[in-house]
Amino acid sequence: MNGRGAGGKPQRGAVLLLAMVFLLLLAIISSSVVRTSVLEFRMAGNDQFREEALQKAQAIAAALAEDPANFRLTGGVGYTRCRAGGGCESETLAVAAATEAVPAGVDVSYRIRRQAPLVVKSLPFRQAESNASSSQVFDAAIFEVGVTVDGSAVRLGSAEVLQGIAVRIASAAR
């Protein structure tokens, strides 16, 4: 081999150089595609966690709202009850462990706060016909249920749900 091509002309490596350029272009394009797909995968995972966090927060808020014992009429405006370790006036709220279960590193906090006015006076509520009378009027105490599911410590999304609750009180019970 003397470095000559089929026509007797010397080879200069143009085909090899052209193949290397195309190979470099393909490598750049493929690395860009991989980075884009990894980013899209992470974004999809964050959207999925954010949706799950919102559903978890709504489930906890619903569980708290279902228990009338969570809405005590003691305490003034701003009186707050929360879960143990929440740092509020009363740390007595709890929900079922299955309702509260989240991945490791995700923080769940919830509270119920008494809102103003303490009692909405003369607010009639409609009742079932068997319980209603023309003179029966009820008042309401207003509460705010707040639930936060925060996964930012482990690079996940977060969600917060605030729900207003009016607790019916018989006028004579005041």
C-alpha cells in the first residue's frame, strides 16, 4: 500500500474527515435529545407529584371537615388547632395515618383556625322538612381548614388547600 487510490491519485483522508464531522453532529444532536427527554421526564414527574399532593391535601381537608369534634367553639378569633408539632395554640388534630401517608422527605401540615366574626348572627339555614319549623333559625361559626403538602425539600412540588367551613349552631346554644 502506497497511499494511492484506484485512479493512482494520493488519498488525502477526505472521506474519513467527512465521516468524523457527521459523527460529531450526530453525537451533539443525540446528547441534546437525551437532555431534553430527561428534562421532560422530570417535569412530568413534578406535575404528577403536584397533582398527587393536591389530592392528598384535599383528602386531609375532607377528613378534618367530616369530624365535628375538630370545630370547637372555644377560643377567640384566630384560635388555631393543628397537628402535633405544628406550633399552634392546640396541637390536637389528627387524621388517619393512611390519609396522611406521603413519600419520605415530604412535609404535611394542617390546621383549623377560627375566623371572624365569631358567630354570624341570624343566618337561616335550610333544613330537611322534618326538622324545620317556621321559627327555627341557626347561627354559624366560621372556620378555615388549611392543609399543606410540601415536597420541595426532595425536589418535588407542593400543594396547599384552604377550605372555609361554617358550623351550624342553634340560636339558643349561644
